[in-house]
Amino acid sequence: MIGLISVTAAGAVARDRLAAAWPERTRVYEGPAGDAVRAAFAECAQVVCFLATGAVVRLLAPLLGGKTSDPGVVCVDEGGRFAVSLLGGHGGGANELAREVGALLGAEPVVTTATDAVDLPGLDTLGLPAEGAVAAVSRALLDGEPVALRTEVAWPLPALPVTGADRGQEHGYTVTVTDRAVEPGPRDVLLRPPTLVVGVGASRGAPADEVLALIRDALAEAGLSARSVAELATVDAKSREPGLLAAAERLGVPLVTHPAGELARVEVPNPSAAPLAAVGTPSVAEAAALLGGGELLVPKRKSAASPAMATCAVVRRPGRGRLAVVGLGPGARDLLTPRARAELRRASVLVGLDQYVDQIRDLLRPGTRVLESGLGAEEERARTAVAEARAGRAVALIGSGDAGVYAMAS
């Protein structure tokens, strides 16, 4: 929820425009500014204040807790000329909110976060848990120092201005995409992609603590990070099992369930007669983990309790890239859609006709790899884009006009 606060008539007009545009996202706070700011700060994930930045700073100062917990705060001036990202630019989403507010009100977004100012994705804004020296490595990227990118598991990241592994190793800065349980060094950042699926089976009434202890022991012995667990998976018959639901909630992941018939068709190394008799499939933990494909890293194991009431297995699912087919519209820059612009900025690889690449080259993030070719190479470009996406990269394949009407999408 976004809290909206104003104290003047002009501010109220702009405030009401946001409220009308985002009725499901916003809540208007009335009354004295101090009371309104304190209430919105406590109750909302983001706040837009139609007040002077100095006034908002003084009101916010005694409320601040930390960058991971404070809401994002945007200030809009009395004239509606600027939308200033004041607090929580990354963690609170204020930078993006400032852009949204600016677009809606016709105001200039003001973003002073160093990475955003030079169009560099923040390492803590990539949608993956980030561990280690985020500030130090970000500063190295900003300063143009060598930073190595190591992708132990494929994941579609946006473009980063990283250098070759050798130069990065010499200087000691690294960004590593991994699901292994390793500790970052003083100049390292670890990004944790959600690559692990934990299949779980449980007897009726299995305690959550037993399930969690089993999962954590299995991950630890395999050298895997719990922060890369994407989901717990089990059979439909266990969809309301309290211990499994509580374990998933405490891990911060969903509990995904599958019909017994689907699980019974999955080939597993350790089938058993017990689950076949109980729920209609010879395997729950291994089959549920393997159902979407992947590499079995931890075969079925039982909990240490006596009697054991839970089983688990761990699979690393194959890395999946993403492919966006982006139409550049009729040619004028102001007719390029916001979604198309966002996909260009999200891509680490751009594939397209050289003439079209020249039209939007300035919109690409630093470090974007551009694969361009001339007229007549449409099939080659399509094959290249698919191959890059299959390798786990974020790819944009560009074409003119509407990509769904013209040739590139089909």
C-alpha cells in the first residue's frame, strides 16, 4: 500500500490524481502532517509526501530503523515539477515509484542512488537474495574496476558491466551466481537464484520442526544454500498437512502439490510400497522434486526422529532464460511502449537488425551484449535469440512495428 500525504490545496489536487489512478494501491492520510507521516510510515510499504523534502526529513528522522525495513518515500514539490526519491531507493522501491509518480503527474523523477544515476542495476535489486560486500562491489562497478561474473548456475540477469574472470580475479572483486552454501569473501557478492526444489513426504501429524530439521540437514550435507530453495513439493493428499505448511512458511517458499497419478509416472531411484499404499504413488519426495525435470542432488532420505515421520529429496532444476520479442513501434521514440523500453533494459543480450539496433542503442544498459546482423538474416537472428535464452540469459529480440503482427514473433 502507498500512503499519500498532503497539506496544501495544490498538493491535495496532485494527491487525488494518484489516488484516482491507483485506487487499489493507495490510501490517503488526512490530518496534521506529523501524525499522517507517522501513521503512513508504520502502515505502508511506500509513502508519497506532497511536502518540502526538508520538512519530510525532519518528520522521518525519529522513525528511521534501517534500509531493509523502512518504507520507500517519495517527495513531490508544491509545483508538481519533481518527484524526489528520498528514502529506500532500492529496498523500499522509491526509485521506481518516483519514476511512476513522475510519469503520471508529468514531474521529473529525481533519483540520486549512484547505481541508478549511471544506469547500473543495483546488485540488491535483481530479485535474488544478495550476500556479501554489495556496497564494495557496487562501488567497484561504478568506478570501472575489474569485476568478475561467475555463473555456477544459469539465471537470466540484466546487463552488468563486468569484465573477464581473469581480470576480476586479479583485483579480487567477484559476483557469483550460485546455490552452493559458500561464504562470500570481503570483495565478493553471492547471488542466490531459486534453483532448488525440495520434495517432501510426511506422515499425518509430522511436526514442522522435524520437517525443517530434515531439510536443513539435507541441504547442509549437500553443500547447498537454503536461500536458493524455490519451493517445497509434495502430493495433493498432503496439501493441508500442518507440518508441511508451517515448514514452507518458515522457509518463505510456497508448498506446491501434485496429483498422485502424475507423481507415479516419474521414474525415481528409490520407490517404496508404503507411499503407494498410503497416497497412490510409489514416491512422493523424489517424484515431487523431479516432476519438473532437473538433477537429483539429494536422493530420498528420512528424518532422524524415531519413528521417522518425514522424507525429503532435493533437485536442482535446469536454469531457464527468458526471451522477449520486442516491437519498436512505428519508429518515433515517443511511440515506443513502456513495456518495450523495460524489456530492453532488462535484457543482457540484444539480438536484432543492425538498423533497428542503432535506433535504441542508447536505451541499453552498460554491458549489454549486442548481436546484430543485416537484412535477410531473420531466421538466423531468431535461432540465435532462442539459443541465448536456452543458455539461461535474458534476451530481447527486436523488430519493427508490432512484433506480434510482423515476422519476428512467429
